[in-house]
Amino acid sequence: MALTPFCFSWWCALFCLLAAPVLAENPPNIIVVMADDHGQWALGSYGLAGIDTPNIDYLANEGVLFENAMSPAPVCSAARASFHTGKMPSQHGVHDFLSEAEEYDADWLAGETLLAERLQQLGYRTALIGKWHATTNSKLPQPGFDRWLSYDPYKAGWANQYAHSGTVSFSNDGDELSFTGVQARFLSEQTIRFIDESGEQPFFISLNFTEPHAPFAGLPERLVDRYRPIATRLVRAGGASDLPDRGARTRVPADHAEQMAQYLAAVSLLDEQVGRLLDALQGRDLLDNTLLVYTADHGLLVGQYGLYGKTNATNPANFYEETIRIPLIVHAPSGTMRGMQSRGELVDLLDLHATVLDFASDGDADTSYGPGRSLRTLLEGERSTGWREVQFAERGNLRMVSDGRWKLVREYGKNMHDAPIDRWYDLAHPFGERVSVDLPAAPVRGRLMTELERFFDQYETEAHSGRLIWDQPAPNARMQDDLDAY
């Protein structure tokens, strides 16, 4: 029997209704606070005595602290692209730091569906506030965001976004906006404003501070002065490793004590913003239905091994624990979290991506496009018996796998027929990662090598693979050449 136009329209409407993502009953609000270059080591809740971070420590005490959280790609753009896509760099193609210049614009993340887009489909009102940096243009609003407050590099230059105080040029939904003052406070204020404007609609906010990223200058004097007397006791100058540095700018500077004090002050400034968010949520009776996360894109070396920088502080790139380990502290909605927990599982930003979607969809989201796994059962306090036992990361033509004791860093050459260079580290060795070590026993060696190959066989595409970095657009294509220049 032929369908009448009315029946056909009715069936189409029904099909669209059934196919559309369904908003969970009483869906939680979601705020992911991502710091920039904040190493896990630089927090009181992770064991650094002397740093003043009472609000983040409170969040960790009341919520869930992940002791072994790591970055899948310890460089800004690659890590952020991984969080927003849920994929490894060898899947999405962003392997290096992307400067905001036309020569770097290769339509990064074309064809990818961003986390914010998926959340919009689930009925969320979404915002990007602060640093974007997953593609080359912060001024243009990206797909999936109802609110876009990032930076305008064309107004005052690319480095302006890292001014901790003074005048910063922003992109206000694509329009020019200047702010003078302490940048982190402004971003917090804008976040709270977005919360108030969301009404009854659930919100997702990706709040990205540029602290504690360099320059280590311009932080509030009231905070810096607190750390000057103790800065060099927390991380003293000195140290070395068997990886060559990349020149004077990556070595410990003469004013290490001052720069360290500024770095720690930046962390305390972020801590104050976390406190403001907690107060705003509690005062609006939203805290019990909000997934609030504090994390970072990757870690940083501020004197360790005699180095300043991250993975690109050395040639070849490093995957030191201080570089890859990040804070990951989660406060989940009431009834979905067993508070006052510390979890020892190996987790990363891809798991956070999957967790956000799990909460937003009430467990109905498909995240099989990437390796991330929802942390929800861990947050609920379940005893984990099947979690992964190794962690992966990559940086261009280098890949890492670690089981928490042994770490393999594999470096692929430009000639695909050449055997890769393997460096092994024993994290239990008295020298730690200052020197690579002889091969571990055959069973350990075989297991980690097999795990590494198996993982990237599943989570890489030929067009974006780090093994083919020289065939990709700038800066990926220049990555090794740039390293070789130092």
C-alpha cells in the first residue's frame, strides 16, 4: 500500500525522533578545567609539600584522585586535539605544537567530530573558554560550541594569550575583545556568566587556562612572594640525563628560583579559580549535579634533569614521568561517585573524553572510535579487575609504552626499512630516567613490544601515522628536521 504524503511525513518524523540522541533524565552539567603545562608533581594532593593549593586539594579529598593519569601526547596541540576528538595523534593527525600562522594551516581535524558537537547532539549548551590550540586558528569559533571565548592572535600576536596579567586580546564569538587585568580571573568570571545564561539547559564548559605555561613572569606578586623563600627547596637547580638538551633555552636558567616561584604562583592562581567555581556551583545549588574535572594537557620540567620544557626539551623527545604525568581530579554528581577515593589505574585524556560522553548520555554513547574507556565504574568505587595494564603516548615518530615499572620509548627512522631505536627505562632504578638501561628480561621485553605494536595497529591511520611524520604538512613534516637543528 502506498503511503500518503501525511503518512510519509509522519514516518519520517518518527524515524528522526528515534534516531536522534536522547537526552538523559536529569543530565549532569559538565565542566572540564584544563591547565596548561601543569605537571602532576606540582600539586599538594600529589605530594608536593610547600605548595598552597587548598581548593584543588579539597576537590581531590572530596572527589576522586587518579594517581597514574597521563597525557597521550605530551605537547599542547596534540594533547588537546586528542581530548576533543577522543583519538590518538596517529588517528587525528596533530603531532606538534601548532602556531597560529597560515603556513601551519592544513585544515587540521577536518572530518573529525569534536566532543562539543557530540554533546550538542545530546542537548547540551556548550562553551570553549580560554585556550583552544588544537588547530591553528583560535579566533574562529570551532564546530560544536555555542559560546566561543578564545584568543585573537591577529590583534596582538600569538604570544599575547600567555600574558598572565595586563591586556589580552580575545575572540568573543569571532569578534575582537580586549581585557586588562588578571586573565585567569576574567576566564572564571566568563565561565560563571555562561552558567547563569544556560537556564534549565545542561551545560558543557571546556575551561582552559594558560597558567602555569611560560612566561614565568607577571603572576600576582602576593602569590609569587609566598614562594620565593622556598622555591629552590621544592625543585633545586642541577641534574642531567643521557638525552641531549635542545640548547640554552631548555637548560635551567640563572634565575631559576624566581621562575620557579612564578610557576608555583601560577598554580596557586588556578587553585583560586577552582575555589570560585566550587562556590559558584554550590551557591546555585548545582554542585551535586555537575561533573567537575581538574586536569592538564601534559606535564612540564622546571629544573628536573637540568631541563626546562616538556617533551621537546630534549633531542630526541622525552617521555619523562614529569612530562607525561598530569593531575586528574574528578568530582562527580551525587550518587555517581564514591568520594574520598584515590585510584591507581593507568588513565589518560582519552578516558576523560569517554567519561564525559558516558555521563552526558547515561551510558549510551559509542566511543569505539578511540581507545578511551569511561572512568565511571572507577568513580563509583568499583574494584577494578580488568583495567589496562600499560599506558601509551606518542610524539611524532616516537612512541611510548609503560607498565609503571618498565618503559619503552621507540624511535622510528625516516626509512621505513630501518629497524627502530629502542630505549628502555627502569623506573625502579636508583637513577630513574636519568639513564636508559640494558634490555629487561625477555618476557617483559616481548610483552611491552607486542603491546605497543598491537595498540598502534588499531589506533593509527596511514594518512596521520607518526611513523610517516615526514610526509605530513608543517609543522609535522619539519618536526625531526627542527630537532636535528639543535
